Amino acid sequence: DLKDVTDSASLMSSSGPHAVDYVIFALLLVGSLSIGLYYALSGGRQRTTQEFLMADRSMRCLPVSLSLIASFQSAVAIIGVPAEVYVHGTQYWFIGCAYILGLLIPAHVFIPVLYRLKLSSAYQYLELRFSKSVRICGTLTFIFQTVVYMGVCVYTPAFALNAVTGFKLWGVVLATGLVCTLYTTMGGLKAVIWTDVFQTLVMFAGQLAVIVVGVHQAGGLSEVWWKVWEGNHISGLDLNPDPTERHTFWTLGVGGVFLMLSLYGVNQAQVQRYLSSRTEKEAVRSCYMVFPSLQLALALSCVMGLVMFARYCGEDHSDKLASSSTDAMVIYFVMDMLQGLPGLPGLFVACLFSAALSTISSAFNSLATVTMEDLIKPHFPAMTERRATLLSKALAVCYGLLCLAMAFLTHLMGDSVLQVALKIFGMVGGPILGLFCLGMFFPWANSTGAIAGLGAGLTVSFWVGIGSIVTRTPGTRVLLSDCRASPMTNNTTAIFTTAATSVPLSRPSGLRRFYSLSYMWYSAFTCFTVILIGLVVSFLTGPMKEEDVTPGTVYPLMGKLLCFLPDSVRQKLCCVTPLGQTVCKLMLFPYQIYLIIITLNYMRQQSDQRSHQTYLIQLHQEKCN
Ligand SMILES: CC(C)(CO)[C@@H](O)C(=O)NCCC(=O)O
Ligand code: NA
């Protein structure tokens, strides 16, 4: 694949990049390194782990919120989402619905519990709630997830740049890793957060530039709209309940909530940012501020896919693009559009690298934190601050090298990069989310149950994940020529097949059906497996007693859901000491409405039945008369 991409690249870059392009790209690297240097030399000069890993717990909400989006918005999203929209239409956009609950729940459930415990790592919670061994299991799972994810993140922009300029792939991978390691180790979390802010802005600018140029070349906004509409590329709400359908409202809008919870609720990279906020209120506010920016990021990527569709639909470039990967196609299109506009190719490459660097630096820093706080410090409590900080830095370097190795792994996977990344989040992030939910919402869960649950969750996730790779049916790859079902050809059947390419003709059965579960359900499925097995094993081995649970580690979910019952009954039923938190009316409101509706509905049915009976009796009496 890669060789092919390189060939196509040399074909198109006949004019070559302009000097301005190099300057813009260099500015990004220099900017990021300067921020790292600034925080290495200012403040406490990164001499304590409190500063290096926690940013002195002094951050305000604006930088934290921009940094929160940057963590999981990498080159994967910049390239993968347009590729998805170009091929399959705008159905993916409905994941935006999941952002509502996916951010409200972290803001009002996870942040209050985690912030008030004054943690230094998210997994410290697991020790407070369960035991040391659960903490270590959680930490190791997180490390695994992050290292594999980092591989995809490093690989994607390198792959892109290779496709465009013919730069050596592994040289780019190495350079990215090096720059990132440098500013992360110099400036600590403060540098990571502030470079995230800078890089997020560059990311938005690059995407916007591509969209503006693309709309212009496609002949204006109305032309773009007409083409995507006629090309059947605006997807309606797909309410198909089949869980094996890849993208429907249910998989994206409901399954996506669990994906968001695993990322924004319990992932160390994000929890670390919440904990670095100066107050709890500030942390909650930053979580709220993520919502509009994340919607903007999603909208930009989706619109970019649509603009590309409008610009290129009906043209066959497959001869220039021997690679069948749609990700490579997106890069080809972008560079083709930006050709001859000095500075813009450079801006787009800077955009890709901004997205990637901000994600990789978050991953580095969070990995260094958990290794230090969860794996090393508990065993060497007497270690000096100086030595601990040095060790944290050494760890960041080690992980840097490890992620380069992981980039090779991604290279071997056949999926689109977006799907690979989201699968990793679901397969490994889901069980971790389950572990936290088990601890926070179910006071009866004990340590044995937690470990058994995590084991079961990881087992089913790898079972279904690996099963889906092994049994994958070939021919799902869509080539450029597939989009030629343009309105210009006036061929209605062709238009139909565009939308229907991904629909299998016959339903798989048995185990194969299990393997074809939509990857958007992975988080929810594995999370519930952990909770279920965790509870069953806990009840079998003797559930935790209320007085044994560390105060403040349980969120009174049951108590709040049963808020219509009197206090005494609730306390008996739920065995939870109320935390003294204010009930989040906003979140319970839909639930209460739902209760009222079903009650009213029930009453109406009853009265309907009664009136029907009365009517029958009347009828009977009339007959008798
Ligand atoms: C994680 C979400 C779903 C949050 O919007 C999105 O940013 C995304 O699709 N990310 C893909 C993974 C990545 O960009 O590395
Ligand atoms: Na990023």
C-alpha cells in the first residue's frame, strides 16, 4: 500500500512544496518547543512531580477545555472522519448527539467524585474503593490501551506526509516522537496543556482552509449542497435497531455515549486535566466548554468530507491512487485542492501534526503519571522528589520509544484508521469504564468481583474484536469509482447502490452474528459485562458492607434514580450514605418526565379499559331491555 501511495505522491507533487509551506510547518514545531522551554524555565521549573504531572493544580477552564478536546482529536479524526463521510454519507455526524450525555455525566457524576478525593491518578480511585490489586489491573489495562492507541496516532500523520511529499515514513515517525518527547519532558503538564491550546487552534485553521478552498473550487456553497444532496450523501436518521449495523442513530447516539464516558469520564489523560483545575467548579465548567468545541471539530471534519464529495464525485482518480485506502484518498484530494496555493499545504500538514502531537503528548504525560503514581511510588514511598521527577522523565522517553514500535502494529492492520482507533477505545476503554461504574454506582461490589468483572470484560471484548477481524468479509472497501453514482449520470439505481454498499445481503447467524456487532457498541457491551459479572461474583463472595466502603467513593445513583421514594425507604434499599451533593436537577429532569409519562399512560389505559367495560355493561343492559 505504502509504496503505491508514494508513487502517486511523486506524480502529483510535480510543482513541489513552496518555501512558505516549510516555514509554516517549522513554526508549529518551534512554537511547541518554545512553550515547552518556557514552562521548563518558569514557575517551579518542573522540579516537583506535583508541578510536572499535576500542573500545580492551578489551571483555569479555558486552556483545560481546549486541551480536553485535543486529547482524542488526532490526525485520525482529521483524515478518518472526512474519509468516512466521503464514502458513507453523514450518518457518522449523529455521534454529536452522544456528546450531550457523554459530557453531562462526566461533569456531574465522575468529576465530583474524583475531584473531591484529591487523587493524583484516576486509578488511585480503584485502590480507595476496592484494593491495591484492582488499581494495578486498571493501570495496566490503561497503559495497554494508550500505547496501542499512540501507535495509530503516530502512524497516521507520517503516512499522510509520506503520501504527499514522499518523505521517508519512518523518518517522520521518528521526528514526531522526538519533538513531542522533548517538550513533554521539558515542560510537564503545563506545557502539554498550553501546547494543546496552540495546536487546537492550528488544527481548526487548517481544516477551515481546506473547506474554504474546496467550496470555492466546487463552485460555491449552493453547488456543494446540490451535489451532496443529489448524490444521496446527506443521511437521514437511521433508526434500524439491528446492533450489527455499523452506524445507526442507536450505535452512534447511544453506544457513543459509553465511548464518550470511557474517554471523558475515566480516562487518565482527561481526569488528569480535571484534577489540574484550580477548583471543582472550574473543572466542571471546562467539561461544559468542551461541548461546543467538540461539535465544531466534528462539523468541520464532516463538512470537509462533503466538500470533497462535491468536488471530486464523478471523477476517477484511482489510476493515480493505487492504494485502496480511503484515508490515502483524502490526503490526495486535500493536497490536490491546495496545490498552487503557497502556504496552504504547509498549513494542512501543520494541522495534521498539531492534532497528532497534542494527542501523543497527552498520552506520554498520562502514561508517565500512572506509571509513577500507580506502579512505582507505592513500592518506593521513600523516594526523593528529585529522583521521582527524573524517573518520570525517563519514563516519558521509554514510552516514546514504545509507541514507535506500536506504529508498526497499525501498519499491519487493514481497517481505516478511524475504525482502528474507535475499536481500541471500545475494546479496552469499555472494561475500564465498567470497573469505575461498578465501584461508583454499586456499593455491594467487592474487590474479587471487580477483578473477575474486568477479566470477563476484556475476554469478551477481545473475543468479539478479534472475531470481527478474522471473519471480516472482503469487498467492503470502497474505491473512488464507487462515488460515480452522481446525479449527472441520471442513474437512480446507481444512487441507490452508493448508499447500500455496506449493507450485507444475508444476515450472519450464530457466532458470526456476534462477531459482526457494530464496533460502536463495544464500549457499552464490555462495560455492562464488567458490571454484571462483577456484581454476580461480588454477591457470591460476600458483598461489601456499607461501613466498609471508603466514604466518598460511591455516587448515590440508585438513591437519586429512586428520588420519588421517602428517604428512609431509599436508605434501606440502596445502602448508600448520601454524599451531601446537590441533586443535578438538569440530568434527572428527562427521567422524571419519563416516569410521569408512563404513569399517565398507565392511568389512561386503565381508564380506557374501565370505560370500555362500562360501555360493554351498558350495551348488555340495553340488549336485556
Ligand atoms: C473521540 C471522538 C469520537 C470524540 O469526538 C472523536 O474525536 C474521534 O472520532 N476521534 C478519533 C480518534 C482520534 O482522532 O485519534
Ligand atoms: Na490531538
